[in-house]
Amino acid sequence: MFLCSRVSCSDTLSPPDIQSLMLAIAKDLLEKEAADLITEKAAFIAENCPAPVLSGGLPELQEMLKKLAQTIDKVDEDRYDAEAKVKKTDKEIEDLKMKVVEIQGIKKPALKKVRMSADAMLAALLGTKHKASMDFRANLKEVKKEVKEEEEVGDWRKNVDEQAGMDGRKKKFETA
């Protein structure tokens, strides 16, 4: 409706024309708001700050200055009290937030089991700077099994029969 008051509604406007029209309206509104602010400020000052009476002698001016100083002190005390109340309530709010967190407890996320190879673990720990490949099986000490030649254990009675008598003793010395 506001656009129609500036331009007839039957006119068709292109997008750049609409933008310039909107900017002009916004400028008018800002100027009006600034003027309203100035008039409100003047009305407030006229209401709360009466014009000083300067007709009189030096003692009357000194008395007026004392009253102004007292009102300034009172306003400063009120401002200080308000600041102290705000700080106190902020501290209480912070304490209550901490209590709420303590009551709720900190929720730890569930950890997932991850299966990684040794190479992947080293890559994760050392990063991409060190390209170390560790084959743990290659580092193991190799132990060769020694195959003991075991004498064939035969029937013990046969050995006793062969070694009995002189023929057996002779064989024993000949083989040694």
C-alpha cells in the first residue's frame, strides 16, 4: 500500500526502479525517525532539566552548584548500586549454570571399536611425515630347528645277544 501512494499501482516497475524507490522510502523513514528522536530528547530535557536561574548573586550560584553536585553524587551511587546488582545476578546465573551441568553430568560419547593394522596405527601416530612400514614378523629372530639323528632303537634283546661273548666284544672294539 505504501508503494502505491508514491506510484500508481497500475504502473509496472522494473527491478532497478523498485530498488531505487525502496531506498528513497527508507531514506525518508530514517530522516523522520531522526527528527522524532531530536524532538523526544528536547521534550525530555525540558521536562526533567529546568533552565538554571542565573539572575542572582554569587552565593545563590554557589548554592545551585552544591545542589547539582549532590544530585550528581546521588546518580553515581544509584549507577554503582545497579552495576553491583547486575554483577551479582550474573555471578548467580553462572553458578546456577554450573550446578545444572554438575547435576546432569557430562555425557561421554560411546566409543566405537576400530580394527587397524600395525601399519595403519603407525601412520595415524606418526602422520604422513614418517612413512615407516613395520613388518613385525620380519623382525623376529629366526630359529632353525636342528634335527637330531636319533639312533634307531631296536629290540634291546638283540643288542645284548650280539654283544654277548667274544664276537660281540670284538665288534664293539672294531666299530670304535
